[in-house]
Amino acid sequence: MNNTKIKVGFITISDRAARGEYEDIGGPAMQAWIKNALLSPFEVDAIIIEDEQTLIEQTLIDFADNKNCNLILTTGGTGPTTRDVTPEATHAVCERIFDGFAEQMRNVSLRTVPTAILSRQTAGTRGKSLIINLPGKPDAIAVCLGAVFLAVPKCLELLDSSNIQIDLDFVEQDFS
């Protein structure tokens, strides 16, 4: 059965945003980008959590196993500081890691931001869910999603027979 409606989970990982000390700008940026990219209907589940590896792991597991999100996007926690543990949490819960996503996101980002080499985004699957870690800045989110999103529909199709349509004109534009 081809599923033309998917569920997208958006997880903002930020100590300050979770405590209400900082406005979450990454989560809304991810949601706006996906709203423009997807032509197929989709459901949204979104949360803001602190940079705690156990909490990130539990949230990813919940979104994949219990909330049945086909696509899970995270923002934040991918830098070089000791509090940036999103990639470690993602690796801990994923059954397979897709290095090509991380390589492509960094490759495209490096064209305009020399410090992009410090970014540690990753991607992988847990069950029938594709998880992609994104940086925290809205411009970087757009660049990274633009760099990898053409592969997302095929990945979801292979995971659970999802058949989603994307706006190629939007996705293929230069976000840098």
C-alpha cells in the first residue's frame, strides 16, 4: 500500500529554548522549509528539548517507534561543544547510518561557511523512520535540506512504501 500522507517530527534541541530563555528559530525554520517542499499531505509533531543525550535518544525513539514519524528532523546540538550530543544520540538509536547525507550537507555548507567543517550532522534510520540532524541556524537548515532532500522521497519509499511528492522547483533552488 502506498502511503501518500506522512508524519514529520520536528525536534529542536536547545537548552535555552527549552527553558524559554531563547526563541526557537530552528524548529519553525525546519517546518516552513518542509511546508514549501512537500506537495503531499503531512502531519506534524514538534517538540523542544534540552541538550541531554538520554533525553534526545528517548525523544527520537518515541517519535520513531510510538508516534510513527516517517521523517524526523532535528535542529541543534551538532556543533563542537561538549553540550552538542545530537549526533551521538542519533547514532545510539539508529540501526543504519547514511554517511552520504552528512557528507553532502557539509560539502554544500563549506561553499559559503568555512566553519561548516565543525558541524557534525548525521542521518540514519530507525525502523521505518528516517532521521536527519540539521544545524541550528535557519539559513544553514535551508542549505542542508536543499542539499539532501531529493533523496528523501526514495528513502521513505524504500522504508515503508511511502509515495510522497515534492516541489522540485523549490527543493532544487540554490539555498546558499
